[in-house]
Amino acid sequence: MKMNKMMRLDVPTPWSMTLQDAATPNQEGMHELYDMMMFNLMVMLMLVSYMLFVMVKDFKNNKMAYKYMMHGQVLEMVWTMFPAVVLLYMSYPSFTLLYVLDEVLTPSMTMKVVGLQWYWKYEYSDFMLDTGETMEFESYMMPDDMLEEGQLRLLDTDTSMVVPVDTHMRFVVTSNDVMHCFTMPSLGFKVDATPGRLNQVSALMQREGVYYGQCSELCGVNHGFMPMKLECVSVNEFMDWLGEQVLCLCSLMVKAMYC
């Protein structure tokens, strides 16, 4: 299934100085935290720069040391306590967001993500046939000589995850060989895929679109060539796509029985 709903900043852009557009509440929280931190840092930078400028200007030609500036206990206490208060002020929203990101409550759908050298495998664990078979597929990066017009180099894949919009989803992430990292900036994901361990993250995609990510853990010689692609569609489109996949899976099983 192909889509042309890719947003302008849902992919890495050359010389970009900002974060990718948020598609989930998690990423919106990260954007707000980033803006707050940058504002505080700019205020501190201007304050420290002003103090340094005044001190250099007033004392550059002064041959006598100002004892209350060099050995003032009150001043030392102030410039020790003030940064501590600022750090506490900045840490509270940071820890709040961190714990909110770790919460996974009553998801409506679960997607299992398995990292391998050097591709990804996706499994729709909630949808199972009467025979016990689950729908799963592997996703490989499109080589340069097979890219079509509009596809992105080092980001597009031959198959992609398809998920419904406005649905609380849980992604269960693991690995089959070495450590990988499931990272999608627009969705606020950065989850380690560790062999023998299941990590999980939740997401509620609030708009349709095509989202890209790349492995963020050095996993071998082809580490830079295992991207991930996720298509977020309406619920009706997702159900139609799911029906097509089930029919394909059933036909493959019938062919395997008669071969």
C-alpha cells in the first residue's frame, strides 16, 4: 500500500536545526521540555556573559584586588545555591516526562518489533488465524538502484508497518542476535532491542502520515542500512489493508499444503 501523506518535517532534512514535527503526545512533551530548557539556558548564558563583561570592564585597570569579590562567603554561597535551584527547576519537568513515557496502560493494539542483522521484523500479535498463525513480515531497505520517484534513500523499505490513527498502541521491542535500537523521532521512540529481553513503549499517533526511523545502536557493518518505515492510516484503511494481508497469508498456506 502506497501513501502520499508524508508531512514536511517527518523525515530528516539537510541542515535542519529543529526537531521533527511531533505526531504523538510523547513527542509533544519532548518538544515542550526542549523549548523550556533552551529558554533557561539562554537566560543563564546572558546573565553569566553580562556578569563577566561587567567584571572585566570595572576591574581591568584596577591594580588592587577587591577582597569581597575574591573572598566573599556570601557571594560564594549565592553562586553555589543559585545553580542548584536552577537545576532543580529544570529537573522536575524532565523526571515527570521520563516517568510518563514509561507508562503503558491498556493498549488497544500490540506490535512486536524484532531487530536482526540487518533488517527489522514486525509481528501483529493481536491478529491470529484459527491455525495459530500470526501475521508477520520482514522489512529491508530499498537499494539505490530500485528506488522509485519520491522514495527516500537509506530510509524507504520494501514493506512497512501499517497502523491505525488515534489508537493507543504498544510496541514490544526485542532482538534476535545483537543489540539494536528502535528509533522514530516523530513518534518519540528510542527503545533498545536487546537479545533475550522485551522492552515496550506506547504511542498514540494523532495524525495520518508516513514516519521514518533508523537503528541508533551500533550493531555491525550494515548498521546504517536498516531503516524503519511506519504508515499511519485511518481505521477503515487499516481494516482494508489487514483483510488483504490475511487473504494473502491464507493463500500462501494453501499453496504450501499442496506443494
